[in-house]
Amino acid sequence: MNNHRVALITGSSSGIGAAIARRFTEEGMRVVVNSATSTAAGEKLAAELPEAIYVQADVADAADARRLVDAAVAAYGRLDVLVNNAGITRYIHHADLQAADADAWRAIFDVNVLGTWQVTTAAVPHLRASGSGVIVNISSLAGDLAAGSSIPYAVSKAAVNHMTRLLAAALGPEIRVNAVSPGHIKTPWHDGAPEDLRDSDDWTKAHTPLRRVGTPEDVAEAALALVKVTYTTGDILTVDGGRHLV
């Protein structure tokens, strides 16, 4: 892989995004780390990586999304890979329709859907110019199953899945667009969810075919695979240890 490729990874100060930043750096890529609020963690991660910068920006804000992409290109002169990882949720029981009010829907969609769209549209001219641009969206198994931390969250990830397919059709052949759909991944975000809104570690180990809980590094490997496999676009790669089969 070209050692001078540049990757922008949104929401990458911790968890899955940070694992992707580390893995891409191991492949020789220059990385742009981003977060909306966790500035200290983002700056620390960027300082630990061989060639990385940190840019604070809220992808839900259109001006911030453009500024983030502009900062990446200003720093390295190009942009080859965009990973739309930034996301939020609210933990709401699916039967509690009143709790899933308009504010919850707007907050989640502003980041998960509009944020993905806004960074993508800002990045597209630069990804085209690279000659082999790649977009990887980080979705969720909740986008396919009747599951997840809340109905608004699950619907937002279903939207990301379909956006991935639509963009792949619209942006080829210059840019490939795929998504990773993680299942139970061991992160503080997952562990902070109410027990009845998530698979427990014990349940996952007992019932899924691969008999273990996923790690951020598992998702990072999948994201890297989608960067490398040059004849794949419009695909949703499930990384769940076989959870969707159960």
C-alpha cells in the first residue's frame, strides 16, 4: 500500500475509531484523528502515532465538517481514505415510544446520518483527486436486526447502510464506498448500556458461532480490508462473530 496515503477517521479519539487509526498507521498511512469533544484524548492519540494530527470538529455541524476535511488536506496535501466512524446514541427501551421523542431522533440523526453525509460531501472532491478514493462507513448490526440501543439509533444505522449503497452507485468508479457493520464489540459505549438493551459478554460467548466478544481491533481489520479490496463497493461487511445467524 502507498505509504503516503492519507486517512481521515471521524470520532477516532477512543474505541473503534482509535483502533482504526492505529491499524491504518501500521500500514503506513498518515492519519487525521478527530473528535467533537474529547480533545485531550484525541491529541494524545495523535501524538502517539508516527504521522498523525488531531482536528477537533463536530461532524453534525456542516461548517465543522468542511473545516475538518480542509484541515486534513492542508496538513498532508491530499485525502485518500475517509472513515465515517463518529456516532452517538441514546439508550431507550424500544417499547417506550414516548421517550424516543423528536429531540432524540434529531440528535442521533444529526451525527450518525447528516454527519456522515456532510463529511462525505466535503471529502468527495479530494477523494476523486487521489485517483483511488475510499469511503468506509461504520454502521451497526442494529441497522439490520430488530435490536440496538434505541429505535432512533437502529434506524440511523439502517440509513447509513442504504446511504453506503447509494453513494457506491453514484461515486464509482473513482471512489469506492463500503461499510462495516459491527455486532457486540467490547467498548465502554457497549458496557455502559442497560443490560436489557445489549448482548451480555456471557451470552455472546455462549451463543454466537465464534464464541467470543468482538474487539475494536476486529473492526479495524475489517475497515482496512475494505480499503485494500479494490473490486468491492456498495458492500456491508458484518463483523459480529456470527451473531446475525442466531
